[in-house]
Amino acid sequence: MSCLIPLAGFEVSLIGRFSGVPRGLVVDDEPAIRQFVKAVLHGQNIDTLEAANAVQALQIVQRLGDQLEGLITDICMPGDFDGVDLAYSVRNSLSALTVILISGYLDKAPACFRLIQKPFRPEAILDAINTTARAQRNLAD
């Protein structure tokens, strides 16, 4: 089942480096959250991969490398490797990748990453992507 969520007035400013279509990775241990974020991104023509935990996500990042343009990850997930560990690992190896954290726990997010607090609306995801990508482009210039 797919669900498109058109959002008037929002246009994500990622540019696909390979196929012309941007590609992102959504990481959350809750399938409903992954599907929701994936539907929002799909509505903006962003190809989206999913991972249920940080270890799976890191394997995808290692396999695809710079073919990914964005990572949206939950902070609190089962296992020894959480979303913050994933974010730092990805940032160290792929500094151009847009990294956004999602969580219901504000106190667990490092200030160096953009955070979206759960529960969130589709507009919050798109705003975070645009703001973070714009800031990274400005740093690169």
C-alpha cells in the first residue's frame, strides 16, 4: 500500500546526484513511523530506503555511500548502536549527507544535529530537510 501526501508550498531542495532522483534512508524501529516518513518523502519524489535499526542502516550507508543524500533516524532504538551513534558515524564518513534525528526525547539529541520531535507533521520533515541541506550548502561554499 502506498500513500502520497501532497503538501502545497513545499518543495524539497535536494538534487539527485545519480539518477536525478534524490535518495534518502529512514531508520526507526517502528514500522509505522518509517512508512509515514517514507510516504512524505515519496510525495516529494525522494526515493527512500528503510532500516529497522542502526546496524542495518550502517550496512546500507556502507554499501551505497555517496548515493544517499539524506538520513532521517530515530534516536532510541534497540541494541547497543543507537541513532546518535549512527548519525556521528555517518557524519564522519559522509560529511555531505543531510542527517536529521527524530525522537520523543529532546534531552537525548546532540545540538550539532537537527531534531524533529515526535509526534510530528509532514511539514516538519520537509522543513528540516530544507533547512539542514541549505545550511550544509552554505558551509560548503
